[in-house]
Amino acid sequence: MAKVTVKPGESLEEALRRFNREVLKEGILLETRRREFYEKPSEAKKRKKSQKERAIAREKDELSE
């Protein structure tokens, strides 16, 4: 869980910016969007498989460059 304490002399906007950065880094928003609706087990398997394929393709592209 992302936590940010406001430092002395720090504006609320700066603290909010740090909080948003932490939330992005931890992937909280992505997870909530993914869990917004029920995902059938077969759809989850399909999604995970395509993620693995994309990661492998990305690795091949990086190695070839």
C-alpha cells in the first residue's frame, strides 16, 4: 500500500505528486482496473499467455538492436 507523509515545508501538491508516483510504481491502478469485473479462468490464462509472448518478443527486439 502506498503511503506518503507530508514533509515539513512541503506543499500538498508535491506530496500528492509523490503519492501518485508511488501508486503508479506499485501498479495499484492497473490492478484495480483489471479486477473491476470478474475474469473467467480461461480469460486469465489467455491474458497471461499473451503477456508472456509479448515479453519474449520484446526481449528478441532488444537483443536484435
